[in-house]
Amino acid sequence: MTSTIATVSLPDGELIPKLGQGTWEMGEQPARRAAEIAALRAGVELGMTLIDTAEMYGDGATESLLGEALAGLRERVFLVSKVYPHNAGRRAMEAACEQSLKRLKTDHLDLYLLHWPGSVPLAETVEGFEALRRAGKIRHWGVSNFDMDDMEELIATPGGDACATNQILYNVARRGPEFDLLPWLADHKMPAMSYSPVDHARLPKRSRLDEIADARGVSVFQVALAWVLLQPQVFAIPKAGSVEHVRDNHRALELRLTVDERAAIDAFFRPPRSKRPLEML
Ligand code: NAP
């Protein structure tokens, strides 16, 4: 059953689902392959149609698995991949994108991101993205792991204001971006993509999240995801390697945290009062 999932808006007004799926570490263990494919397909059926991957993951093996998982489903998916910083020059990017498209068995990406800031000048990277866009190989482009200074540099670069999003480490235990980066992105009408929204399954044990989860009879993952999904103009891409975990994450959409629960979370995971450098996983 496909359900309607809340959306966020890209700067050009295109709506994308607030809850999608990540793929890091998928496609690396043959014994897990069938379960991972089933998980991704179940997620699409549930409406979690935004899927994030990267050329880096499994050295291309993750994109290959995703290409297989999306057989017959590609048209329903908003497909995101990421280019290595060392491939972010115009020529290298064209070749890297071609390889990603081949592995993903598609002729275009919906969004192509620079995986993290590197040494190729941003002007060249923006030119490379725009050339791919003109060629119909990508529909939107954006960045990842860009802190405030990186975003300021990007926006000052010719064409840099066409950036659609910044994919960042943001979850209930890593709230630094609330101080400056999230407001800056909101001011520029760019939604933030929360990666590791359940902190790569390393959320602190015996925290307020567990108390809320126990009291509500839900999983701690659902509480953490419900919290991220409360944040305006933020969308999340949890990775789940089984249908059971995908369904669990999808149910986070139904979990409405109360004012008291949110206050208890704020008391435990304090919002930032000063600049914290952007963390990366
Ligand atoms: P995550 O989504 O926060 O956590 C994934 C981990 O949580 C996995 O071990 C997964 O286990 C477990 N999990 C998820 N839902 C669960 C549930 N309902 N019940 C129990 N366990 C659950 O971490 P992530 O994979 O680091 O981040 C998500 C995606 O963001 C990545 O897959 C990737 O696409 C992207 N990412 C981007 C960057 C970047 O630099 N741009 C960095 C990191 C991640 P199972 O696999 O067993 O389900």
C-alpha cells in the first residue's frame, strides 16, 4: 500500500518526500542482498520514494544493487547519487556520472550531489553540474557536508545559487546545524537532507528517547525519526536493511511527539547555543 508522505519543497518548487531511504553499506555482503533489495522495494511501495546513494558506496556495488532493486520502479523514484570530490571537475564528473547511470540502470539522476568539499574549485564543479543538467543527465544538483563557510563560498560562485539542497549529518543527538546552517538554508529556500537520521544506530542508550519509546510502545528509531521529521524543511533518508526496519521507520510518520515529549528531548539533547562545526560521518 502506498501512503501519502509529507513533502518538502526544493527551491524550484518541486515537492519531494520528507521520508526517503539511504543505502550506505548495502550491496557489500552477498548474504544480505535479497533482504536489502526487498527492503528498498518495500520502502518505495510505502511511498518512501526518495533514495540516496553514492559512487563511493561499496565502490559502485551499492549503485549496482540499487539499479537491480529499482527494476520496474525507476519512474516512481526520486533518485539521488553523489560524486567524489576528486571527480568534481568538469571532465571527470561527466565520466563519473556516466558510470553511476550505468550501474543504476537509468538515463538520468533526479539529484546529483558533491559528496563533501574538496580541492576542485567550486566554479568548475558548478559548471560541471550545469553541463550535466543541460545534457539531461541530472535534473537538480546540490552539495553534502557543506558547513556555513562552504555554503557562503558556493552562493558567491557564479551559478551557485542553483544548489537544491545540502545533505548533512543532522539528528536528535547532533543538533549543531540548528544554530546557523539550518536557518541559513531556510533563508535560501533550500531544504536540508538529514543523513544518519537515527545516528547510524548509535543513539545513546538509556536516553529520554528510550523512555518515550517504552511509554508509547514504539521503537527508539521511530522516536528519533519522528523528531527529525518534525523539523520544517528537513527531509530524512534512514537506511534500513530489512523490510521489518523499513516498515518500522515508515510508522514514524504516524508518531506525533507531544509538547512535553519534545521538551524532555530538548532537556536531554540540548539545542546549540553557539556555533558547532558541522560533523561528518
Ligand atoms: P542511519 O540511517 O541513521 O542508520 C542506519 C542504521 O540504523 C543501520 O544499522 C540500520 O540497521 C539501523 N536501523 C535503521 N532503522 C532501524 C529500525 N527501524 N530498527 C532497527 N535498526 C534500524 O545511518 P546511515 O546509513 O549512516 O545514514 C542514512 C543514509 O544517509 C546513508 O545510508 C546514506 O545514504 C546517507 N549518508 C550520507 C553521508 C554523507 O557523507 N553525505 C554520510 C552518511 C550517510 P539495518 O541495516 O539492520 O536495518
